Amino acid sequence: MDVREFDFDLPADLIAQEPAAERSGARLLHLDRSTGSIAHTTVGNLPSLLQPGDVVVVNNTRVFPARLLGRRVPSGGAVECLLINRLGTDEGRWEALVHPGQKLKPGAEVVFEGARTLRAEILERRFFGRRVVRLWTDDGSSVDAAIDAIGHVPLPPYIKRADTVDDRDRYQTVFAHSRGSVAAPTAGLHFTRPLLEAMAARGVMAAEITLHVGYGTFQPVRVDRVEDHRLEPERYEIGDRAASLINRALADGRRVIAVGTTTTRTLEAVAGEHDGRIVAGEGATDLFIYPGFGFRVIRGLLTNFHLPRSSLLMLVAAFAGRDRVRDAYAEAIAARYRFYSYGDAMLIT
């Protein structure tokens, strides 16, 4: 399958630079995947599009301020470091994207200063500009606490502005509590507590799982054939309550609606390993979903609009069909929906 089949042209002014004024005020395109019909509404009307007995599954991961801005020691040159993967159990050892990478060879040292001071040493060079770094504080205090104090929200590169204090709240879902992601599960950004209460009043049940979103979810597809692309493993955790709610829905023939591609991959990966059932526990998954995949759990998907040629768009096309998704995206562009992380949403049922 050619990656070019997932390409499309998007006017730059449709890439959302700011979130909607109200989380649930974002626009919502509803696609019926059986008929191809499209309706336009807002996320606030989501309860009316769901059925009593539906189980809506969200990702409760919490984004940490993974972007560090500092200077090289002793030259003082500016350095930017994006922490993308903790290595092992040592809280100070990380895989990171470092800029300017060519000048930062093993042994180079960097200092990040602010309310706290954090130091780093480059230990190893890896592919695609990645480095292994060691972080520490002068007084031996928590590295994570220092990151939280001085780090910046890792907004995606297509948001052409600096992060603000407001982003610490708006680039986080209302159910976020398990720290570990370098990017938000963006479909979840549209939910509010009143919206969740309205869903519950409708008879819709909510379940929380965790998948810590890594850089690999968003890395470019650098191959020509879809089948040759690989995702990096990402850690997940599913609790007993969530597993029970989802399994009962599957047994009863009720719908499981995934909020986001991260939730989808977690559920389908676990079900694929356990004969279609969800089993509580922890693990990691590198499941790459593209057209031809057989879904065993989800019957609905709430998701944002994704980048051309991205693995996320391929997942959506696998669920709804390439032609259906192509038509829906064309209509969203014509109707001037807002795209990507801070943009509008799409419900596929």
C-alpha cells in the first residue's frame, strides 16, 4: 500500500494555533461509516449521538513538560532538549531529541535554569538526531520535580508559537493523572466534567485506561510502503474496572467507543493477545493499525483531524475506510474545520 494514498492538501490557516474557547465548544463532524453520511455539530452535543449502554474509553495519561531550554557549558550556546523516553528505572537517564545535535557529542554538558537548576551530560548518539542524556540536580533532589518546575509544554511543531502558562492546563485532559506522555491524547482535550455528567445521565458509561504517548506515535512515516512502517513501543496500563466494563459491553453486544487513536491501539493490542478480551495489567505495545486491520473491540471512534501521511490517519482509514475518510476530510476542509492537536473533532460510528 502506497503512503501517498494518505496524502492531502491542507491550507495552513486551518492548522489550529490555539484551543477552542471552550473545550466542548469545538466543532464535531459525525461520519456514519456504513453509509458515508456526514453531519455537522459540536462536541457539546456528543451525548445525543451516543446510545445508552455505550462504553466510552478515554486515555488518562498526563503530559509532563518535556521540553527543556538551556545553554551549553561552558560556551553558553543555546540548547533545546525534548525528553522522549525514560531509559530503565533511573529517573535521570533519558533518550532525547537535542538541538543543535551536531555540536553536542558524548561528554558535552548542558545546564537548564529557572525555578530549579537541572544539569545534563550527553552520553550517546543515536539515529535521527536522538541522544542518550543523563540528568541530575546539584543537590541530589528529584529530577522529575526539577523537570516539572522548569520544563515547557511540548507543543507540536506545527503550532508556531511559544508555549504559555495556559497551555499547561489546555494541553491536558480533565481526566489526566498518570504522568508520562510527551504529547496529549488530543481527542480527550474536548471533554469537560459537565459533558461527562451529561453522558452518564444518558446512560453512557466511561472507562479510563492509560497509554503514555511517546514521540514515536507522531514520528514521520519515512517509508514508501505503509506495511514497512514501524511504531515504537509505548507503555500502557488497564485497571480491573475498565477491563470489566469493556468485556461486559462486548459480551452484551454494546458499543465500545474509543476516544483517540492511543486508546484504540491499546484496546486492540490487548484484545489481539487475549482472544478478543481485555485483560487488566501493564505492558507495552507497538501495534500499527492500517487498512486491512480487523478490529475486535471498538465500534466507534472520536478523534481529531490528523496530518497527511501519518500513522494516525492510517488508523482512522482502517476503521472507517479510505474513501470515507478522504471524503470526510475534504468536507472538513471545505467547511473550514480546525485541524490537528488544538483543532476540531470527528466522531465515526
